[in-house]
Amino acid sequence: MGSNLSLAYLMLSAILFVIGGVGVLIRRNPLVMIMCVELMLNAVNLSFVTFGKMLDDISGQIIVFFVMVVAAAEVVVGLALIVAMARRRPGATADDLRTLRG
Amino acid sequence: MVELVWLIPALPLAGFLLLVFFGKRIGEPRAGWIGTGAVALSFVTACVVFAGLWNEPEHTFEASLFKWIPAGNFNVDIGILLDPLSMAMVLFITGIASLIHLYSIGYMHGDSRFPRFFTYLNLFVFSMLVLVLGDNLVLTFLGWEGVGACSYFLIAFWFEKEENASAGKKAFITNRVGDWGFMVAIFMTFFAFGTVTYTEFLPMAPGLAQTTATFIALMLFVGAIGKSAQIPLFIWLPDAMAGPTPVSALIHAATMVTAGVYLLVRVNPIIAASASWIPWMIAIVGIATAFLAATIALAQQDIKKVLAYSTVSQLGYMFLAVGVGGYSAAIFHMITHAFFKALLFLGAGSVIHGMHEEQDMRRMGALRRIMPVTAVTFIIGWLAIAGVPPFSGFWSKDDILAYALHKSPILYVIGLITALLTAFYMSRLVFRVFYGDSRWGESAEGELANLNAHTATDAADAGAEDHADAHEDSHADTHAGHGAVHPHESKWPMLVPLIVLAFFAATAGVLNLPFTENLEFLNRWLEPVVGENQVHLHLGGAQLTFELLLSTTIALLGIFAAYMVYLKKKIDPSRIELPFFANGWYIDQGITAFMGGIGRKGFELIAMFDKVVIDGAVNGVGRATRGGASRLRAIENGYVRWYALMIGVGAVLIVAFVMTQVSF
Amino acid sequence: MIASVLSSVLASEGAPSFPILPALVFVPLVGAILIALMPSSRPELSRQMAVLTALLTGILSIALLVKFKTDDAGFQFVVQQTWVESLDIKFFLGVDGISLFLVVLTGILFPIALFAAKPEHSPKGYYAWLTLLMAGCMGAFLSLDLFLFFLMFEITLVPLYMLIGKWGHGRRVYAATKFFLYTMLGSAFMLVSIVTLAVLAGAGDKGGVSFDFTKIIATDNLATSTGRWLFLGMAIAFAVKVPSFPFHTWLPDAHTEAPTAGSIDLAGILLKLGTYGFLRYGLELFPEATVWFAPVMLTLATIGVVYGGIVAAMQRNLKRLVAYSSVAHMGFALMGLFALNVEGIEGSVLQMINHGITTGALFILLGFLYSRRHTYEISQLKGIAKVAPVFAGVFTLVMLASIGVPGLNGFVGEFLVLLGTFVANRWWAVIAATGVIIAALYLLWAYQRVFQGEPDEANKNFPDLKISEKLVMAPLVVLIIFLGIYPKPVLDRIAPSVKRVVTRLEVQVDGFKEPITRKGADLLKIESSHLNTGEHALGVATNGKGANQ
């Protein structure tokens, strides 16, 4: 794999990360925010794989597996919270959950 | 026999302990007899010890009971130093105290706190004996404070009246100012000598640097003027007359107030080693106090106030004696003064008692017929203090004046003027109380009414007598309460002390007659203590005769003047009893106004400073923390996206920072 | 449980190995836990338990006093048990002449405080906290491990916070919070110092950490500036605790609102943690910094003496007045320490003990007063001496002791402190000695307003002391008189340890000599050369520098 191609992968990863980040910051629907977080995680995964390939190191791919497992666990907890919230207060957005403000 | 010396203070202490725990159960009058007995036994012991002391080398005996405060290089014992000086003090203290205890049994009869009175008196005698017998400065200080505390208790003995309580407090606090000086003197003594025991540091005193000796002497002097009521700390003594009269006689005339003089005589080698202005200062403060207090005494209407200022004045003479190097003369006058002033106070007490607690001379007069014993003994006391030969006061006062003349003629002249004033105001007192017209019966209503129109201290009253007749009818009814006074002579427990004291007031002069050296018993007795620093006078016959004649003339002149003014009424008394004198040159008012005004304002300001600035700063920090926090908490707004953004910003900043630090 | 402890104490007569110091800490600690476990429906049980615990600890402390070896300057009855090995934290207890009497004071004052006052509500918690407070105080005085000391020092805050906050009067929550935050803030600085010291001490041997007091004191590898900074950290904590001017304002608030027992223990014992801390963890750990800071500390102490007295004079509330008098009295204690000579430091330790006794007694008397009249306001009280002569008599005695009248205990400590300070630094002592005038001023003035005069309607039926109250006061009155007339037994036990401290200062600090009187040097010469030799003149000007070269 040439370095140009790697660069393209990294750029894609960066673009995906930024899209995810902006999504987390500007959307209020919790479900969409979770999806954006997933997008960010996967963007990072992509860069891990790319760097692993570039450096010829298997660790990058191992970490990706870790991240995927953790992300799955996170989605489970996150979705459970969202469902619980939706049951109690239908139509609530993330901004409505600010009782812990200072 | 001298080994019994510890019994001298122990007996009054035992009496005190007995009375403090069982006083109430023992009750009147047995509590009084126990108190009197304890002190009388102490006097007997003192006589026995005195006999034994003759056999001791240099008439000095030391005994140490136990170590009191051992710390590092500092070490003081509870120890006794019995030398000619302390022996002389012990003898007259216990002797006079016994008589005054006896007197008090009669005087305090019927008081609800009768046993308590003797408890305090015994504690006082114990403290006074510790003061004079202590073999080091700290132990003297123990006695010094002990007598101060007893004086406080006894002045405020009838504490239900606010004035009495205030007077006690004033006495204690004014004394404390002096005590501050005393304490600093002890520190300096320890610093210079490494010891505060008299027999150890006094012999070293001549080798002391002058500045150090001056500092110690100055500070001890501050202590002494507090206790002995000299300018400017004399203001407590007149107020101290609020206490029962036996207390005034014992504490505020005969014994405690002379402690300052005792202290200065005790440390005479330090004074000798200090700068020459120290003796001058002592002499000048002494003579100034003597003169000032004598002028004030001229215009007082309260019989006890006259005697109080007279005490201040006589103490001034003693300071003068110390200042001019006549240490033995100071002790001589202290002893004779103890006799005649105790006598005068007890006599005044007898009058007050007989007049049903009346102290104002304007309501007395012609009492000599009703109280013959009191009158005769009082007159002896009067002649003694006025300086009429051959009564004791004449010899001791003349002794002091001889030393003063040796130092400076100016001191001598002021001393003579003061002697004239003394003779005058004491004669005034005697004439107004025992002679003239009685002003306590129905006939005196007019003056009494007039009295009420003025304050007691207002000397304008002095002129009231002249207008008495004019007011007689119009105000007759306002004083029904006072009208029915029937004076009576006191009972024997009060009269016996008077007679004994009168005997000594008349004859105590033989202790130290100036004619030949053989007759100067007291001088020779005190020689081991003060001899080295004492000025040795050898008066020729002509000079001695001249001085004695001059003194006699002055005394008689004073008495004659008073006779003209108060019995013959040739001169209006208001021309002498100036308001300026009656108000004590406004010194007390001045100090009180200062302390109550600026002093109090200052205290309040500092208390305010504490509340506003210091505590304000603490609470301010608390408030600032809260205020800052409430502003900062706006950041924690609860929006997840805000937190996420901050995480992002933070991450970017950290990365940026790392990039600036690391070079690739 | 109690029986077994009691029997082992009795057995200790024969067996010298009885761990008396751990017992002093654990008896009240276990007692506190047991009280906490008791049912709140049976309040009398918790009271009995607290009394039993306190008395037992008191007896143990007296036993300690009896068995203490007078001439030994070092630590006695030492107990060492590893706690956290990797950090070299130990359960390390020991007692020397300095801490001995503070331990005994704790042992005496706590039972008295228990007998002197009862809580107005929720007795169970009250007794549990009070007993825990006792354990903390004992632990703090006995610790020889800096971590343990810090722990105990901080533990004492919690019970007192609860006692003031829950059983206090008026603005109790404000006072409790202020007290807690203020002292806690000070302690934060101390923690930094302790940890730094532990790291520096451990760095010597194996790159580890050590909180062991004896090890730290032996390490002696502090750079001058490090030592000064660390001393400063410690000093802030202790100055707040003493409390020294200008860190004192929590004290009047805490005292005014605290319940009687809280006031007694706060004034009697907790304040001594400050001065004790200065001595043990200031003078001993940082000799150089101590000498360097001495003028500052002396100045603060002198200001405290005079200022505390002046502010006390202006108070309208008796408890606030006594609280400010504590500022003045503890100023003396602080002053003596930084005189840096045996007289001053011995006087200071004695002053701590004496202040504990007299101020403790004053607060007990004020507690009696409060239980009768439900006020501390001076203006509400009048003429009590007439209706309650015994109460007034005891108050007078305690007051005179507090004023520092010789023959009573307060004098000896104050006098030695001033004497030592005078030798070291003349003018501070001369100024601070005016404190004795001011003390007379504020106490006598208050006495006059409260006790003298004709009692008014509200005070006409003021009951005199009951037998039980007399019994509570009796031991303190005896101590006040005994220590005034015969303080030698106490001074003899303090002296060796104080000499150890001063000697260490001389060894550790270049050019520092204990400020002592001129006797040793000049006067002997004068004696031998028959006086009158000008060159060893004992002039005022020749030795003005004193302690801090």
C-alpha cells in the first residue's frame, strides 16, 4: 500500500471523526448523538488500522477489537438509558437532561 | 528560738484556713477571736524570735523551706530572710494587726459577713508577712500581690454598693500597673545576676553597670509608687476608704501601703549603684506627693478622706527619706506613722461607729464630751502627726527633714511647708470633730440641708456654714432621717486598741532620738541592712537645736492657724478649702476621664478592628469563595454538548501545548 | 470488654509490659464505638459508658504519670507497630516530659467535662462524639509518627464540629462550619509539609518514604530554605489552632456557641495541640527555621497577649470574654516557646497545663451559670455574690489564677514565660508583661458587673453551688492551688525533655546559643575580681540581640 493511499484513509478517518464530533455537539436527539459517537469511534478505528498497516504492526488491529467491544458495551448502556428516558419523558432531548448543572 | 520564725506567717495562715472552711459555722464572735488569736500569737512568736535574733551574727537568720520554681537557671525557694529590717517590719505589723483585729470584733459586730472579714484579715496578715520575710524578689512579689488581692476583697467588702466594688477594682488595677514594673525589675535582676535572692544579689550590686542598676531601680520604683500610692498612682488610695475602717487602718495606712518603702529600703544597694538621678527622682516624687496630698487634705469633708490623703502625704515623706539616703529615717517614720495613723483611723472609726455610719465632718462637732476616750486618744494621734514634741511623729519627721536638708535646702523647705499644712489640716479635723458646736443634733438641720444641695466633693460647701442660719427654717423638714443622731462612745474591744496605740504614738520617738548616737537605737539596729548606703549625719548641737526648734514652731503655727480659722472663725475657711484642692487637683478626674474617654474609645476601636477587619477578612474569604464559586458554576450548565465541546477544546489545547514543547 | 480492660490495668501493677499508651488511645476509641452501637432509647446506658470510659482513661493517664521516669529526657513507654509498610507509616506512640502532662490533663479534664454538663438532647451521639474526641486528643499527643499525628489532629475536628453544630447554642452551625473550615485550611498546609518531609526523609536510605518522627529528626538533610518553607506550612496549621493573632477569630465564635463540655475541651485541650505542635513539630523538626522565625512568632505572640486582653475587655458575652482571654493566655504559651531557652519553654508547657485547668474551670463555672440563668450576657447578670457566695468564691479563686496572682497556678507559667522571653528578647517581654494589667482589667470588670452590686429581680434567686457541682470543681481548685505553691514535681518532669530540645537547637543551628542570663559569664568574673571592673559591665545596651542571631 502506497503512502498516498494511506493518507487518503487517514483523511477519510479525520473527516468521519469531525462529522461525528460536530454531530455530537449540535444534535439534540440522544439516539443521533450515540450514533455520532459511534461514528467517531469507528473513525479512530480506521486510523488505527491504517497506522497498523503503515508501521507493519499488528497492535493497531488488536486495539480496534478492543474498541469495538467497548463500543458495543457502551451502546448497550447508552441505548438502555435512552429507552428509559424515552419511556419516562417522551420526546425529551439531551438538553432537557441538565438537572446536574452547577 | 529564731528557728520558730516560720510560725510567724504560719499562724495567720492557719487562722485563715480554719476560717475559710469553717468560718460560717464558727460564727460571730468566735471567728473574730480566732482571727485575733492567730495574729496575737504570731506577735508573741515575733517577740520571742526577736529575742533570739540578738544572738545571731549580724542579727540575720535565713531559712529555706522548699524549692518553689526551679526552671533552667532560674531557681527560687520559699525561704525566709530574717534580718533587722524584716524583724522591725514583722514586729510592728503583727503588733498593730493584733490590735486592729481586736478592734474589728467590736467594729464589725452584727455584720452579716463577720467571719469572712476575719478570713480576709488573716490572709492579709499572712501575705504581708510573706512580703517582708521573703528571701527573694519573687516571694516578696507573692506577698505583694497577696496583700493587693486582700486589699481588693476588703475594699469591696460591702460589694452590694457599686462604689465599693468600683473602688476595689480601681485599687487592684492601679496596683497592677505598679506590679508590671515590679515584674520587669525581677526579670532584669535575674538577667543581670542570675538570681533573685536578696542575700545573693544585693552584695553583688556595687559591681553592676550603672545603666542596668538604673533600669532595675526605676522599675522597682514603678512598683513601689503603685503600692505606696505616690504620684501619679495615688488615685486608688482615697477611694479605698470605701472599705470598713479597720481595713483602712491596717492595710491602707499602717502596713500594706508601706510595702513600697520597704521594697526600696530592701534594695538600697541597687539604688546606690544606679544613676544619681534615681535618688533625686524618688525624693522629688516623694516630696511632691507629700505636698500635693497635704493640700488636698485641707479641703476634704469626709473624715476618712482627710486621713487617706494624709497617709499619701506621709508616705511621700518616707519616699523623700529613701531618696535622700535616710533609709533608717524612712523605716522610723514608717513605724511611728503606723502607730499614729492606725490610731487616727481607728479613732475615726470609733467616731463613725458612734455617729451611726456618718463620715461627713460637717455633721460632727463637740464630740469630745460624748466620746472622751476616743477624743483623748485621737488628740494624742493628732499631736503626733502634727509634729508636736515629744510625740513620736515629731522625731521621725524631723529625722527625715534633717536628711533632706543635707541633700538640698529646697527639699527641706517644701518639707517644712508640708509639715505646716499637715499640722493645719489635722487640727482642722480635730477642731471640727471634737470641738466647736455640735452639728449633729436638731440645731444643725440648716447646714445639713445645705449640704444636700451640693455634692460631697464640692468645696463650695465649705462656705455653707456661714449661710447655715439663713436656711435653718426653710429646710428643716428635709432631714428628718439625719436629725435623730445620738452619738455614743464605743465598747471596750474598740477602746483598748486605741489606748495602746495612743501610748505608742506618744512614745515611739524613743526608738531613735537624735541627741546622741547611743540613743539612735533604730539606726544602729538597721546598720547591717542599710549601713553601707545610708547617709551618716553628724549634726552639731547648734544645727540640731535649730532644726528641732524650727519644726516645733512650724507645727504650732499650723495648729494656731487652724484654731484661728475653725474655732475663732477669724478667716473664712472657703479661702483655704479651694475647690481645686477639694477635687484633688483634678488628677483623679483627669485620669478617669482619660481612661473612660480616650482609653475606652481606643479599646472599643481595637475590638471594632477585630470584628470588622480581622474577622471581616476571614468571613470575607468565605464570602469571596462562595461568590467566586457561584460565578464559576455558570460553566457547569448541564448541556452534554457543552461538556463535549470543552473536552474537545481542552484536548486541542493540550495537543497544541505538547506540539510547542516537543520538536520533531 | 470493659472488665477485661480493667483487669489488665490492675494487672499492670505487676506487669510492666502493659501497653499503656495504646490503651490510652483505644479505650476511648472503643468506648466511642460501643456508645454508637447502643440503643438510643436507653440514654442512661450511653452516659454510664462514657463516664466509665473517661474515668478509665483518666486513671490510666494518672498511672502513666506515676510510672513516668522523671530524669529521662527521651520517649518512654514507646510502642511501635508497622501499619503501612511501603510508606513506612507506623502506629508509633511514645511520651516524654512535654507530652506527659498534656496527656494527664486530657485524662483529667474529660471526665470532669462529662460530670460538669449534660446534653440538652440526643445524649447518645453527644457521648459518642465526646469520647471519640478524647481518643483523638490522646492520639495526637502520643503520636510519634507524622501520619498518625496528622490523622489524630484531624480526627479531633469532626467530633467538635458535631458537638458545636448539634448541641450548641444560637448560631451554632455558622460557628461549627467556621471552626472546621478554618482549622482544616490550616491543616492542608501542614499536610504538604508532612508529605514533603516524609519524602525527603525517606530519600536518604532506600528512595522510599518515612513518616517516622525519630527517623525524620535523625535525617537532618534539609536545605535551609526548604526547612523554612516546611516550617511555615506547619506554623500556619498550628497558629490557627493555638490560635495566634491574627488567626484567632474562629475561637470566640466556637466558644460562644459550643456546649459547656465542648468549650471545656476546646479551651482546655484542643488549643494545646497548636502549641504542642509548635514545640514537637516545629522546634524539634526545624531548628534552623525556628531560630529564623522566632522574632516573627514572638511578635505575633506579644500582639496576641495584649490584643486578646484588650478585645476581651470589650466583650458583652462572658463566654466570648473568656475566649479572648484564651487568645491572650495562649499568646503567653506561644511566646515562651520562641524564647528558645529552658525557662521560657518550661514556662510555656506549664502555661499550657495551667491554662487548661483555669480556663477549663472558668468554662465549667460559666456552664453552671448558664444552667441557672440561661444566658451568658453580662448585662443580664448582677449581684450574684450576695446570693451565691460559694459560687462567687470559687469564681474569684479561678479568676485570680487566670489573672496570674502568685501563689496560684497561672502565675508560675506566665512568670517563667516572661522571664525566659526577657532574657532572650527584652522588649517583647516588657510589652507582654502589660498583659497582666489588662487581664486584671477585663476579669475584675466583668466580675464586678456579674457578681457585685445588689442582685436584681432576675438574679435574686440564683441558687448556690450544689454538692455535685462542688465535687466537680474540687479537683480543679486543688490543682490551681497546688500548682501555684509547689509546681516543682511538674517542672522536674518537663525539664529533661525541654533541655533536650534546647540542646538540639544549639547543636543544629550554627551560631545559636541558648539565651541565658549573664551570670554564667560575667558575674563570676566580677565576683573573682572583687567587683567594680568596668569591662564586663552588665549594661542594658551590651546584650540587646538575644535569641535570634
